[in-house]
Amino acid sequence: MRWIRLAVLVLLASILQAGLMDVLQIRPGIKPDLLLILLVYFGSRCSSTDGVITSFAIGFIADLISPIRGVMGPRIISFCLFGTLLSDVQNVFSLRRPLYQAGAIFLVGVLTAVLSYLLAALRAEGGQTSLLAQFLWQPLYSGILGPLFSLPVGWWMHMNRKSRQPYRGGRRF
């Protein structure tokens, strides 16, 4: 894993998420979640150890940018859990196709939103959040736009290349 490139990418995504994603906002609270898209991308392409580390880092940044009800930690836990699950399941399901990526982003978005909300509800009092926007529309919008981001992210992280077999001597045909 190229950790410096990952740190730059997550920092750039967090800056875009915090400030510039309002341009793509459909309604209040309905905008794509770049950190969720990165979570699914790295969770489906990294080894288990790298998947845990990247999921934790992305969840930590997600909690820093927009804590749920002012509570720090629910997104760290939910992103870690589902990012680790994605990295473990990648041998069974391939998420290389855009339609599968979109479905995975939507499903993981719904699951992380529900778990984050439930974890925040244990700690804080009720708040004014649109549950339909948080649980359905934002993951759906992220799932639609998510496959568009996988090509530049793969280029930046050099993860789209096919593995090359080293030359072992002898004749090439």
C-alpha cells in the first residue's frame, strides 16, 4: 500500500467533502459521500490488514468532518466494521464492475448510516436529522457517483495495473 498517496487522497477527499460537495447537493443533506466511496474502493481492493487500517483512517476523518449529533466515534466503528468486512469478502465477490461498485456503495452506505445513527443514539439525545436522507438518499447518490471516482483513484494509487509476472530467464516467445 502506498500510504503517503493514501494520506494525500483522504485529505483531499475530506477537504472536498467538507467544503465543495455542497455544489453537488440535490436537497439539504443529500450530497455524495466521498469518504464512503473511498471506503468501498479500498475495502474491495486491499488486503485484510490494509483494509482495516484504511477503514479506520477514513472513518476517523469522517467523524472529524461531520460528527453525528456531536458525538465522535460512531463512524469510526461503522466504517471499520464494514470496511473490514469488504476486505474479507473481496475473495468471494468481485466489485470491479461499475454496477457492483454502485450496489456495494449503496449497501455499505445504508449499513454504516444505520449503525452510526444507532451508536450515536446510545450516547446523545435526539436530534434534527432527516432519516430518509441519511439512510437512503445519500447512499443512493453516492452509489450512483461512486464508480466515476474509481478510475482516478485507481490511477492515483496505482491499483488498476494488472500484476506482471517477473522475467525468470529463458526464452520469451
